[in-house]
Amino acid sequence: PLGVDLQETALNSIDDISAAIAAGGAHVARNLVLWLFNLIVLVLSLFVLFKDGASFMRWAIDLVPMEAQHKHHLLGEINTTFAAVVRGILAVALLQGFLAGLGFWVAGVHFPLLLGGLTIIAAFIPLGGTALVWGPVCAYMIFKGLPHAWGLLAWCVLAVALLDNVLKALLIGTQVRAPLLILFLSLLGGMHAYGFMGVLIGPLLVTCALVFVRIYREEYHIRLPSESRVEDGV
């Protein structure tokens, strides 16, 4: 009575669904092939680096147009900075998990140890970070009107989330000879420019820049005014 051909409409719908499934399957297959290719490249690269990594590193160092002592100094600073950043990331993730678990336990949330462990894992995720765990928990408690909900939210924001960059800068600064403010800004700038890898790239770039400045001063015998006054006995 409405002038609608149900059979034709059903066939068109089936055709559209089939086309969508075919397109989605092709997309999944393409991503799977790309993932396998990247995995093969990663495995081969790791094999070569584990087998000939030392000789490759010596060859790369020889290409740097610097004196040997300066190259060793630069590599030592880079190695120290890299180790300090990795230790700082791990230590901050563990501390964030502990503080979040403590907040969950005090607020009466079920399974605080499990949620604290998930917070440690979430701390390594670039987008969201620890908020991927405590955010839904706080939202659920606020929605249900449970006690301590707002207190838990304040604790997670102030003690867990804001602790990240400040504590990382403190932990890295204890091992890297660089001003704390510069390290803090390098972490923020690195994350803004490079994402999660900026946590590592930012301090490394700052360390290299400071080493280059120190080498320049040593080569051209440039002294700071404070150093000149100390040597003159002032």
C-alpha cells in the first residue's frame, strides 16, 4: 500500500552490508600484513644489533667529527641521561600505582591492589595515562553518590596525575648534571613535540646541547665570570 518494494530494499541493504564487510576485511588484512612486515623488520634489526652492535657503534662513533675525548664524554652523558630517564619513568609509574592504590583503599574501593597495578601499566600509555584507571572509578563513585568520591578525585588529580613531570624531573636531575628547571621544561617540550617519546628525547637533546657548550668553552678557554672570580681568589 505504501509503494515500497521490500525485496529490493532488503537486497540493497544486503549489498551495502556485504560491501562494508568486504572493505573492513580488506582493511584488517592490510593492517595484519603491515604488522607482520614490521615484526620481521624488528626481529632482523634486533638480531643484527645483538650480533654486530658493538662494531656498528664503533663505526658510527668514528664518523662523528670530534676529538676522541669529546666523543667519549658525549656518549657518557647520553648513557647517563638515558639510564636516568628510564629509571625515572619506572620509579614514577610505581609510585603513581602505589598512591592510586592507597587512595582506592582509603576510599573503600574494591580491589585496590588490582587497580593500583593497572595504574602502573596505564602510566606508560601516552594518551590518558593513569587517568584511564582512576578516571572511570571516580566518575562511577560520583555518579552513584558514594562517600569519599570527591576526595578520591582530588587525591588522584593532585597526588597521582600532577606528580608525573615534576617527580621525573627531580629523579632525572639527581643523576644528570643539568638545572632542574631546564630538565622540567625539556620534559614538557619533548612531550609536546614528540609525544610519549619526548620524555626521553627532550632530556637527551638538552644533555647534548649542554655537552656541546662545555666542549666549546674548553676548546676556546672561555670561563664564566663566577669561575674567573674563584680562580682569582675573590
